[in-house]
Amino acid sequence: MNFMSVVDLVMPRLGESITEATILKWLKKPGDKVSQEETVLEIATDKVDSEVPSTADGVIAEVLYKENEVVPVGQVIARIRTDSQVASTPEQPVSNGGSRKQPEYEEARLVEEIPYQPASRNSPAPASAVRFYSPLVLNIAASEGISMSELEAIEGTGQDGRVSKKDIITYLERRKNGAPATHKAEEAPAASQAHDLPTPASQQQYAPTIAYSGNTEIIEMDRMRKMIAKHMTESKRISAHVTSFAECDVTHMVLWREKIKKEFEQREGEKITFTPLFIEGVVKCIKRYPLLNSSVDGDRIIIKKDINIGMATALPTGNLIVPVIRNADQLNLTGLTKQVNHLANAARTNKLRPDDTSGGTFTLTNVGTFGSIMGTPIINQPQVAIMAVGTIKKRPVVIETEQGDSIAIRHMMYISLSYDHRIVDGALGATFLNAVAKEFENFDPKRNL
């Protein structure tokens, strides 16, 4: 018997630490045909943007969320109507020697087509229950100066009456425009004022709208730029930043790469850049100074046994993202090169997965790519250190030998290390930085591929 069936398209699981995603853009609308693996919509997490493909051939029956809405992982976001041949009799056990083909996608499940009735989203939580707030909502409340009593008074439209991101943004817009905000029937008792969220002094009063005179252009930050701005500002607030500098002679490294790069590309099908060479040297020094591969949790220092190196990568939009090479200490130079190239290409083509940017324990940024001779990078939280390498330039340098001093033209580079002075003192930071410089300088020019 041939009849129409419906397949649920759910918000995919995007990584261990990802619990929700924002719908950026629907590429298909109700009534549009869609084939399996064809992209249906674009989504964004607090880490990367991704695409969600269809799990079946058919026609989009309905979409359940609008653009810019935040959706939990596993939630049905659309339904796809398909044509299927399904037996009208109850399913019988497979006969001897027979086998039943398993569905390729576990998320796609077959159901009879019935009118969709969305579950109520605004069922209030019991008055006696302790209200749950997501970390995202609490962060917005703290940054906008919303007290806990004020937060408790906001009407929630989420599951069990929870306050969603949309609810608190709507509340802020209404408050900013001077309109009466939507509150619960009863305001929270005054006693809850003692548990107000901390409000930065600079945000206790809202500044008036600034009028710009002269010939100006106002550009709204895109979503990623807003996240970068917040992440960088938070890092400066959390960590006591100190930056040390060192100079190193990378002549051996430059000449070796120049000598083997064509052979390497022919053999491995990959271009070898300086980045994997730098990462290899940094990893060796992290093993000697493991405190640089740690994080801070209150009064505790968490030393990471895995060495996961983040490499800051510029996107075509000008924004910055940091994909992570996991277990970099277990990869040889060829493995590092392939990982560096794969992640850099995925970043440029918007193919990074959320897990590709999580779990980093130390970050390397190459400011020399843009011609800078040195930089003072900001720590990528919750890490405690980040290294910047500058552009490589030829300079006359004094060479000390047993026969005396001489001047030679060498390939020189500045490197810098920003570290969290809460746990990394200047002596350790400088020692580690100089160890990396020596590792670069002592690169074996006769090294085999």
C-alpha cells in the first residue's frame, strides 16, 4: 500500500558541550522538494556555524521554528513528507536467511501523517518549584544589570515556564523602549533582593543614545563578531595578562622547509607551512613545563594531560576562529601538517564542526601572516597561555663562534607569550618562551622527511 509518511528532522547533536543552537537561515520552505543529504537550514552555536542536511527524500511539510530562534539539541525543527511503500499487515519476523536493511539515519522515524499539535510552551512552573535558568540567560541578566528578583518576574515561554533567551531579549527591548514589561501575576517578594545578580558598575545606568556628527558610517556587528568581542572582553576581566617577548633565529627551519617542500607535497599531497613546525616545537616545551597547559578553577589548578593545540585562523569575513588539533603530542610532522591544512580549509569553507573548536589547552596565533613583527595576544579562556609568532625577516645578526664574532644575514623572528599571572609567574613564562625560541633555533637542518 502506498501512502504519505512524515519524517522528523531534529536539531542534531553538535558536540558534547553543545545543548542548543540558533537557526540562522532556512534554505527550504514548506512545499519545497528536498533530497537526502541536501542542506535544509543553517544553524549557529556559540562556537561555529553549521548546516543541517535532510535525512530523507521528500517535500518540506512544515517548519516548526523561525529564524533567529534558539532550539535545544534533539528537538524536532521540521517535518518532511515522503512517499513510502509500507505493508498494511503487521510486521512479521524475518524469514530464515533473510535480513532487514537498517535505516541509514537513526533520527529519521516513520510516523502516520496527522495534524501537528505543538506542545504548550508556556505552562508555568509550580509556585513552590525552584526556577531553573540556563547559563546563557544568567549571563545576559548579569551583563544587562537584571536582578534576580527582576528575572523571576519575567514571564517564561520555555519548557515548564522557563525563561528563554527570546524572553529576556524581548524584556530588555520593552524596558529600553519604556513600555511596561511583561511580568508574572505576582512580583517576587522583596526578600529576594538579597540574591540579586552582580551588576557591573558601568552597567547600572543605561547611557543615552549617542548622536554621531559628521560623515560617518554605522555598521552593525555580525553574530560572530559579537561573540568574539564578548569572549575577548571576558578574558581580560578573568585573567591577569602578562606578555613576554623573545627573538629567535629560524634560519635552519626556513632553509629546511625550502629544500623539502616540493618533495613533501609530491609525497603527501599536502603543502607544508611553518605552522606545524611551530606547533611541534611548542608541544615539546609544554611537556617540559606542563603548567602552561592548564586552567584555573577557583583556587584549584587543573593541569591537562592531553595537549590540544588551538591555532587561530582568519576567516574570509575577517573574523577569527580557533580550531583545535587534539593530542598534538601524538602526531608526527606529517600528521600535524595534515591536521593543520584540514582545519584551516574547513574554517575557510565554513565546514568546521563544533567539536573542532572545543577542548583546546594552549593556543598558537601567527600574527606574521599579516605582516606584524610581534603581537600581544589575548588568552583564549579557559586556557592560561597563548603564543604569537611574528613575520620572519632577514636581518644582519652578530654570530658568536670560537674563532670570534662575525656578522651574517639570518632569518629572524619575534615570538611573544601572553600568560595568566594568577598561576604563571614571570620567571616561568619567560623560561618557557626562551625554551621555545631555542627549540626553533636548534631545528635540525639535516632532518629526514
